[in-house]
Amino acid sequence: TMAFRHKNTRRIEGLDSNVWVEFTKVAADPSIVNLGQGLPDISPPSYVKEELAKAAAVDRLNQYTRGFGHPSLVKALSQVYERVCGRKIDPLTDILVTVGAYGSLFSTIQALIEEGDEVIIIEPFYDCYEPMVKMAGAKPVFIPLRYKNDGSSASSADWVLDAAELANKFNSKTKAIILNTPHNPIGKVFTREELQVIADLCIKHDSLCISDEVYEWLVYKGNKHIKIATLPGMWERTITIGSAGKTYSVTGWKLGWSIGPQNLIKHLQVVHQNTLYTCPTPLQEALAQAFWIDYKRMDDPDCYFYSLSRELESKRDRMAQLLQEAGLKPVIPDGGYFMIVDVSTLNVDLSDVGEKQPYDYKFVKWMITSKKLSAIPLSAFCGPETKRQFEKYIRFCFIKKDSTLDAAEVILKNWNKETA
Amino acid sequence: IAISKSFKLTLFLSLQAKMSKPVQAQRLEGIDKNIWVEFVKLAATYSTVNLGQGFPDFPPPDFLKEAFVRALGGENHMLHQYTRAFGHPPLVKILAQFFGKLLGRDLDPMTDVMVTVGAYQALFCCFQAFVDEGDEVIIIEPFFDCYEPMVKMAGGTPVFVPLRPKAPKDGKLMSSADWQLDPAELASKFSKRTKAIVLNSPNNPLGKVFSRGELELIAALCVKHDILCISDEVYEWLVYDGKEHVRIASLQGMWDRTVIIGSAGKTFSATGWKVGWTVGPSRLLQHLRTVHQNSVYHCATAAQEAVAQGFQRELEHYGKPDSYFVQLAKELQQKRDWLVQSLDAVGMKPIVPEGTYFLVADISEFKSDVPDVPDSEEPYDSRFAKWMVKNKVNASGP
């Protein structure tokens, strides 16, 4: 056969590697306690599963629905978020339903970002931001969160942006900043004051804000999730992204949404109609019904939005304790379901490992094979300049059932015995 | 003060420049209109009989619905969580097995198959992976509407070549087989900028099932010019009158340069599940994987599990009378014949489709009911379709 000369397009050049493809394969072995990928092994609430079974039984719901979002779902989303944001949200023009929050990030970036633009990304960052910005032909501009304390018990609140450093990153080419709050992987919940600093810069430079708020309901005691879109001057320049997977512990449903002003959302809708056109129907109907159930009890502590975060707070505390007992100093997150920890204090010498990879990559691979425990290396979430700064950290996911955390406990308790 | 004023002026001018530039990216230029958005709304407002948008109004087969319910309610609640990004293992395994048999090849489920959010997203991945600024893509008219905007969004130039009707024999209705490419005309469309050709067989909207001879012609040109073939075969099971759906990837020199696209929505009458796939050599699919992992990454899990079981069942019943693929084609052939009769009776001239569940009819006899408006920007068929929706309690697309 004749050789086919054609290569891939320029837009995907260099975007083929991916931390998940590398690490989910390694951790797939069932004998490994998997605290790596952000995947709940707890069950979604039973009413959520029931609604999907009910939807699947309706003939019409097995066929195409409205492209930009199933009518009952966009209606439910508009009600929930009108209440949260305190403003009118039009279900047909201000909302787009996408294949996961991932799909919302893609639609937003493809719609609004192009060659010549710069996009500010806060490090560490959910890894897809960088390749998506590059695929759109734009330049990612990184700014790290910096740990400001020297204390013994670190909190995600100790990780902050330097205001002057941030201001310096904005210029006339800055099309957008990507904000992620609650933050993955650190678990930081940006305060109103911190959001105001970002908002002021967006307004001053007429930049957009892409606000990834998938963990919006997962905030722990003493913290409040604030939507940057509700700050003055921000609604008209912000796309706020949410996720069914994170809201209802159904990552395998892959449903997310973008909410914002019509004049921005309409461009995301154009991208959507030219990429996958419509999202699955029965899943959207089930999600709509689940949202109605919880919308009606938003004043009740039993509402899943609040009960899940209470359940996770005790898992967070347990995870932190286990790591501390193993001699580690975890960064206690104010939100989200990840916890990062500095492993350099364990002094595991991996200098003889041949591969040219950052320390944390080598550490996690070593931990998987020798300790049967998996995590994710933090340098996967950094730009090239800061990898050295973050390569001593690894990320654990704690949205796991008790038996998984029990198994992790056994490994961590025995850690020192084996390495001594 | 002078320095501060000049700084403010610079900032003001750069803000003005930013504000005068449109907020949206240039890649959206000219691709914002969409026929479905307009006509679906219209049909929902007026009609009781919607024969416009392409989806069944009957349910998927029981065995598939049962598989879905089992996936949802079973012991394994992990079917509500992420599965493998490039395709749920049971699904890619059965697809590799099934299509491997049909193509006479050993397919690796991990590298030669990728699952997508409907065939629509498979098409998107192909264009994004292979069409660069300045590349030309040959599109056969009439075509499923998304090919053109997707090529444009990728910065490519669509190059059209029409199927042309030959007059049918006296007294006979026209068949989709009477619509053909002119070989010389097709050959003239290939240039050194041509990157790919999009083939859709069976063809939506005409229902044409390209013959082996026609495919060999296209294949020869693909090999000669060393281009990619994006083969949209979503209606592969809906072929009538004993005709054969020939897979272009099985022709000489084609496997290495073809991406085959399929759809559970069309295969199993479950368009709302949005499960599609690509099949091809890893050398091509690796680039689709790159696009996929940077756009949607994972596809929903439970429906993939159910479709896998659907294919398992069909593999066991393949070619037998109780195969869903056999039964659906038989049932749809009857519906086709009935619709052809009705349209013929009312004076429309239907083109009898060899495949798919679409049928095109010539409405020129109705010029007296819906007169032509010479200066109208809107094409005649579009105006006719709207008139029909509003006045005849029936809907179809232009």
C-alpha cells in the first residue's frame, strides 16, 4: 500500500500526551487503592439513578432533543441558578448544555479565543486548560498560587495570588482569565476580596472570565462559594461552568453547562451546533428531575447540594489524619474533593530511576508499584516554568467509600515500617 | 502628567481596539446559521405529522432498552462514573470484533476503534485532526448539512461536486441510483490542496447506495492523489431491495486512508443516546484521539454498556431473520414503498431511495399553489416546506 503522507493538523501538534491516559492505565489494576483520578466510588443518590431508569422507559426520550439543552433541564438549571445568582436567567438564551464541564470549557474556548489572544491560567490548573487554549491558537500565560505560610498545618487558604504579579500578566492581548473555584487540585475557595481583585483587572482590561465552578457545592465549614459573575460588572463578561458529574456524583453521565449573557452564550451555541449538536436525552431528563427534587429543598439541610459536602468534610478530615499519621503535611482543602501533600519529607530517593520525568511522576509510579496506592503528580497541573516548584506535591482524591479509605489507612500506617 | 496622559491614551486606544473587534473567534465566521434550529422550531409550533427531522418515532428494540435498564439499576453503580476515554472496553471490543468480521481484518479495540458522542462528533474529530487552513475537502452534493460548516470551522475550503440525475426509463419513478457523479467532473475537483473527501453512503438525503463500481472510482482518485476518505456510513444497515452496502475501506489501497464512521442512534433507533464510533488504522485514529481528549474526553458510560450488549446480541443473530438489522430494513422498506405510493398519488415525484430512511420528492408540480418569488433570498424549497407545515398539517425539510 502507498504510504499516506498526511500528518495531523497544526492545531493539535504537541497536544497528544495526557496525564490521565498515562496514570489511569497504571492504576486500573484492582489490587491498587486508587486515590488518583477524580472519580467517586460512592454511589450516586438513589433518586438520581431512579430518574434515569424512568426516563429511559419513555419512548420519545430515546430520540434527539433540543440541541442547546433539553427544555426541562435548561428550565431547571435556570431556576436553581436564578436563586443562587439573584438574577433572571433565560433558559433558552443564557444556558448551553454540554458533554460535561469539559465540553463547556471546549465550547467556550473555541467560541471566544483565537490566535493572537492571551489567556491567563492560574497554576496549578486542571490540566486541560493549557492544551485547549493552545488548540485554539492562543497563548497561555501562567501565574502561580504561592504558599504564604510557614506553619505546621497548611490550609488551601494559605495559597494566594500576588496582586501585583497578577496585574502584570494582563495586557491588551489578554482575552480571558480562567478561574477555577473551588480549586482543583489545591481545594482553595477564592474569597470575595480575591475575586474582586480578579474582577477589577477583567473590567480594566475588558477581558472575559471563564469560571470553572464544578465543585461549587463542595465547600466546607467556614467557607462560602462566591460566583464571580455576581460581582458588579462581571455578568456581561463571565461564562460560568457547572457539572452534573460533580454535583450528583455521576461523572459517567458527562453533562455540564455554561451560563452567561446571551451575547456570549450564542457563540458557544454556534460551536456546539458544529461539534456534536445535541447531548443525550434520557440523561438530561433525569438530571432535570433530580434538580427539581433538590431545588424544592434548597432551604432544607437534607438537600443533596449540602448533604454531600457534609459527607465529604468528614472524609476530608479522615484523609488528612491518615496522611499526618504517616508523617506527612497535607494541605487541608476548603472545598472540592482533592488534597495535595508535600512528599519530599519522606526522602524517597528515586535518582536511579532512568526516566527523565519530574520527581512527583516518578514518586507516584513508585508508590503505585511498591505501595499499591495511587495518586496524581502535581506537576501535570503546571506550566513549564513552575514544574520544579510543584514537583514535590502529589494529589489525593477522597470522594471514596469507607472501605477504600480503610485500605489506604492500612498502607499509610505500614509505610514507615517498610521504608525504615 | 504628560506621561500619565499618554499611558491612559494608549490604554484607551487598545481597549477601543479590543471593543471594536468582535468578541467571538473568527473560526465561527459564516457557520452560525443552521437549518435544524429553524425547522425543528417550526415543526413543533405547527405540525401534527412531522416527517422532517431524521429520527424514529418508534422506540429502540426491547433488548436494547433492557440492556440500558440493566446497566443503570445493576449492582455495579460504577457505570455512573467515567469509563475509558476512548471507548468503554466492552463496546470497543465488540465493535472491533463485529467490524473486523465485516472488513476481513484483525482490529485492535484499543487503537483501531474510538467511541464518540454520536457520529456528529466523529465527523468533528476528523475535520479538526486533518483539515488545516487552506486544505480543500471534496463534498458530494446533496450532503448532510454539517459537513460544510465543520470544514469551514477547521479553516478548510469545501469543494462541491453534485450527484446529477439521469432521466428514468419511461413511466418509471426515479431511483436514487439514477443520481450519479460524472467521473470527469469528479476528477477535476482534485487539486494538490485536496486533503480529504467526505463520502456518505447510504446517502442522506437522497438515499443513494453507492455501487462497488462508483466506490472504486472514488477510491482510485483517493489513492492517486493520496488523500483521506471520511466515510460516513451511519445508515449502513438500512439498505433495500437486496442491495449491498459496500465499505470503501475494504477496497484496494483504502484501509490506510479511511476513517469509517458509525452510529448507534441510526443502527438501533436510539438517536437520543448519542453514541457513535470511528474505525480505522491507529495511524489515523491517534489524531482523532488527540482531538477527542482535548474536547469532550469521555463519553457517557451507561449507554455505551447497553450498545455493547446490543451488538453482542446482533453478532449472535447476524444474517438470521430475527436479527434487528434484518428486521428493521424489511420494515423500513415497506414504509418506503407506502410513502412513495402516497407522494406519487398526490402529484409529487418521489425519488425512490435505495437506502436510509429519507426520501426526496420533486415539488415543481406545485408552482401554482406556492408561486415562485424571483427576488426572494430564500430558496423555493424552503418556502414550500414552510407553506406545507403551516397549511397542510405536515412537515418535511427542504
